[in-house]
Amino acid sequence: MNGPYLAILHTGSFEFMACGRDAEQALEVLRRGWREHARRTGARWQWSELADSVDVVEVPPGTVLRDRSTPLIGARTAFTDRDEGGSRATG
């Protein structure tokens, strides 16, 4: 896989998206963004409560994105093992 990757989190109130060169970087950027959002707004959820709800997809050139969804065409879903730092993808 070549990337880039997009990490997407829907909270019910907001949609957060972060881009990274690999799945792990996209997740880390999203985590940092969430923590800053929570610090500024007093959001009640901790990252540990949200991390399993994050979708991470590879978005190579030619990928079609639609509002509030994971990519429709040309994307690959990346499943990241957040405990061991590894990732794999399915087409």
C-alpha cells in the first residue's frame, strides 16, 4: 500500500478527519486533534473510548469521497492493530 491514509471519526456532533502517510500516522494525528478539541471544549469522551470507532482508509489518487462516509471508489480499508502498531488492508 502506498497511501496517503485518512482516519475518520464520527462522534454524533462532529466529524473529524486526519491524513497521514501511513495508517499509524493518520491515527496519531487524529488522536492529537481529538485531545486538543477535548481540551478546548471540555468534551466528555477520552480518546481511549473513541479509538475503536475510527475508520482508517487508504485514499490513493482517483478515490471518490462522499459526505459523512468512508470513500466509495478506489479506497482500501486499513485495519490497524493499535496495540502492536501493525496494520493490514483489504481491498
